[in-house]
Amino acid sequence: MRKPNTPVIGLEIHVQMKTGSKLFCACSTDYIGAVPNTNVCPVCLGLPGTLPVVNRKAVEYAVRTGLALGSRIGLSTRFHRKNYFYPDLPKAYQISQYDVPLAVGGHLPIGEEQDRKWIRITRLHLEEDAGKLVHSARDGRLGNSEYSLVDYNRGGVPLMEIVSEPELATPSEARDFVSRLRQLVRFLGVSDGDMEKGSLRVDANISLTGPDGELGTKVEVKNMNSLRALERALEYEIARQQECLGRGERILQETRHWDDGKGVTCGTRGKEEAHDYRYFPDPDLPPLVLSRDFVEEQRRLLPELPWDLKERFVREHRLSIEDASVLTELPGIAKYYEKCIREGANPLRAANWIRTEVMRVLNEKRISIEAFALSPEKFCGLLARIETGAVSTTLAKELFEKMVDENLSVDEALKKAGSPSGKVTGDDLRKMVNLVLERERLTVEEIQTGKDAKGKKRSFLCGLVMRESKGQADPGEVRKILAEILDR
Amino acid sequence: MPIGKDEILRIARLGRLFVSEEEVGPLQRHLNGILEHFERLKRLDLEGIDPFALEEEATGFLREDAVSAWAGREEVLQQAPNREGDFFRVPRILEENEEEVSPDERR
Ligand SMILES: [Zn+2]
């Protein structure tokens, strides 16, 4: 039983799926930046006499997500009409799923290892997105608009609505849940999961338990466009409800909007009729019947799930949980890292370099890893040189910049690093080696008395010479000279 | 339970339909007729019958995810009661609890 005054949070998440066409017609889903009302047709404009036909890919994506969540996939489900009157909905109903959703049950893990919590999923269903309203008031406020402008480009874009059980106890757990779900849909390749762009939208239900631990009145909070906003909105709402109850007031069952600028939630006045959606089965659509083969095919297409991948990185590559979390946040980064491992990179060094240098460049250039020019092969060439000591870390960072900017291999970058005349070789190099050995007498002695079975100390000396030469020496020549002197 | 006048008016309001005083009576009779028919259907013994039994054969056809553009958008925009450039223009959105506008004013 819950303790009194405990927050109880449930989430409803709408995820736009990355299909090319809409859920029930062949119009493009690519609406961002498109000229208003260009991706429209008689079906998604709700013109009479048209019939919706379900997009196979949208069903595949939703089934794949359901399977990844461990939900039971319904082999025979149906579409309902959710009726409400609003200009962003040209048919005056949204095609959705009601009493027989595509997937039921399942769970999503939040938290790390020892305090891992599996949050249960209530359901997952398919529905269509609505159009967009642009308000014409000079101050842009809804209430002061003279009229509204409607763009139906987004209307009919496939959504899956995923509902969690009210099992989240804190705003940070809610945030974790959304970020894990976002990670999942990205790994599955079914959505870009971008909250700012609106391809992943979160509504939260929140209540506080009463004196005997019984569930309190639910308040719905909407309009949170980032993980940070979600967390802040819930924190605000918990404090507001606690204050309300502290003053002996009742909590009103209502929908409140998060105002990110002001940092408050605002009530939308009296909505007693708003929830009368008069659902009924859509007679235009036959039941959605899937074969077991269809579902099994989707199961076969599931990639390694992000939380499993993270655990494997920790186990196999001895990464810290933090390193593994960062590397598995985006599928592209995880793939890049794994390619580096296959190229023979030292797992810790590769993790470090990707977390710091590679991700810094991605941030600076505002690009994704998919657009990152430097191949894992070339990148690993650099890591290997650091490993052998042929290149110092400082020099490596310089070389890395060059390699990224001009897509060079490490050798090409080394060549470019200095003019050929600046190359240190022959007697100059020999002098430099002697200088280094002079400073590192202890190491030399250790090598000469056989305390360097793995050759690590030799590599260390080689690295020091390379650093001394500012990378202008040839590591092979350095090793040769070192051998001549040390094995004399 | 037959539908009363209030229920008729509520349904009309939800659908943003204007129903005059004279229309309430006939609508009430009409809708109650439909409901009576469903009451009769409800009395049938359907124990053990799959509600989807007759639909299985007409299972849904799934469309491949192919994009094609439609050429008629200009025509539709032109026929809209109001347009503004590339947009459909609609009356300002009512805040809850605000006064209802009559159907004629909405145009
Ligand atoms: Zn369309």
C-alpha cells in the first residue's frame, strides 16, 4: 500500500512513426517546413466518399515496439472513431483504437542495475495525428485570436500512443521513463523521438495519495516539450497539489497546461463535456487481422535492446555504467563504438575518445554520428598509434582535428602536420632519442634487465620521442634507433 | 430508457449542430426508434458467439508505405468557405465556457 501524500504518476506518450506516407493515405508525412496544405488528399481532408487504407509499415513499427516492450500483440484488433469537434480534425473524428488496442501489457526498465524498476505498460495503440492550427491574434494568444488558420499536412501522420501504468513515483522517474522509451524507438528505427519537433509528445497524469494511501484526484498535465520541461512541470504540480491539500482544499480533476516560460501549470476551465468522445467502431475499416508470421517476422527484426546492449558493454568491455549509458543513448553512437571494437581498438580508450572528442565535434558541428565524416577504420588507426605510444595524446588530439576536417587517415594527417623539411630523421632523430633516454635512465635500466616482457616500456619511450619530435619522426625509425641503443 | 430532450440537445451541442425547438420532438422519436431496435437485438442469446465472427473473411488489406502527391489541393482550398493563402481559415477557437456562436455566424 502506498504511503499518504505520495505522488502517483502515469504517462501517455504519443510517438510519431517514421513512415514515408500517412497512416491511411499516400500523402507524405514530411510536414516540417513544408508549404501548408500540400501533403493532403481527399482521405486525410475527410472528404465524403473516401476510404482509409492502413499503412503496413505503421503496423509493423507499432508491433515491433510492442514486442520490444514485451507486450501481447493482438492478432485481431480494430479501429474506433473518437469524436470531437475541433478544426484540426477535418472529419470531426480521429481514427484511433479503443477497447481492443494493438498491444496490451509489457514493461520498460528504468534506473540502473541495483535499483532497476520495471514500469508496466498498460497498452499501445495506433491512431492518426491531427492538423496544426496557427492563431492569428497579433499577440499570438489563442484567446485573443480573430480567427485561426489550419494546416492539414500533419493530419493523418501515424502515431502510436503508449500508456504506462501509474507506477512512477517521482518526476525524475517519469523523465527516465520517457528517455528510455525515446531511446527504444530510436534503436528500433521506428521514430526519431524528437520532443522539440513534436515527434514524441508526453502527457502526464498525476495525483497524490490521501491520508490512508488511497489514490487522489487525477490531474492531467500537457504541453511539455522536453525532458527538462516534463520534470519541472511535475515538480511544480506536486508542490501545487500539496499546498492545495495543506490548505484543506480539494484537488480539481482537470487538464492543466505547462507554461515553460513562467514555470507554472495553468488550468483550462471546466471541461465536463470534453471527454465525451462517443467512441464507436469505424465502419470504414475492417478489423486489423495479423498473422502469427507477420508478428514473428517483426520479432525477428528486433535489434539488441538498448538496456541489454548497455549491460553487455559494461560486462564485455568493462565500461563504467556512465560510459555505457552515454555510448548507448543513440543507436548510431553504439554502432560506431562497436565497429571500433571490431577494428581492434582498446575498449576503454575508444569509449573515452568517443565520449569526449567525437561527441564534442558532433555537438560543435550540430551533426549526428551518421553524418560524421571520419570512418571507424580511420579513427581506430589513430587510437592504435596512441596505444603503441607512437603518438602522444596531445599530438593525437591535433591529428584528430585534421582527420575530421579533411577526412584523412592518421598517416595522411601526420604528413600534413608538418612540412617535409621539418621531418626529424637520421642523426637529428638519434640525438633526440639519446636526449629522451638520458632523462629516462630508470626505464632504460628496467628494459635492459629484462623487466619489459610485454614491450610496454619500449612503447612508452617511443611515445616520448614522438612527442619530443612533435610527431615529425617516423615511429618505425624511432623503434629501430631505440633497438640499436637498448639492445647494444 | 428513452432519450429525453436534454439528451438530444447535448448530442447536438457535441456535434456543433443547431437544433431548433420544433426539431427536438421528431429527432427524439427517431433516435428512440433506433435504440428500441437495438434493445431487441440485445435480447438475442449470443452466448459463445465471437463478436468478430462475420468479419474474419473481410480482413484488412494493408497498403505498402509508398508516397504519392495529390494534385487537387488548390481546388479544395478554393472551395473552402474561407482561405488565407495556403491555409484554411476558420472562426476563432472557442474557449471552454464561452458563448456558443450560431451556425451562420461560424461561416
Ligand atoms: Zn492524404
